[in-house]
Amino acid sequence: MHLPRVDFIGVGTIPLIEWQLSGFVSMAIVTYRGDDKCGSSALGSFEAEADACQYALAYTKAESERRLLMTLIE
């Protein structure tokens, strides 16, 4: 399942949720400023689709904050 893009501190996140036999697997595509894009590997397997989406968004928000802090330190 492809969900709408979520913007957070200048970073765009598109959560991807896929159904597998083990449950809903969450992944994400992240677009940083300057069109620098990266994708996550499988972030985890969840019983509910909403839980998978929530985890993908929380993970990418934390990663975006970490990356922003690293640019401020440099």
C-alpha cells in the first residue's frame, strides 16, 4: 500500500506498507532537501496496517531529526 507523502521539517516521507504472510511490513522512501532520496529496508512486521504506517513515520521523523542535527554540528 502506498500512502500519501508526509512532510516534516523539510523532509518528505512516503510510507510503504506491504502485506506478507508474517503481517504488514513497513518501509519508507524519504526525500531530503535538494532531491536527495533514500529508501529504508523493511522496518518491521506488524499485525495492523495502521501500526506499520505509524512506525514508518516515527522512524523517518527520528532519522530526519538526527540528520538535521548532524548538519547543524558540522
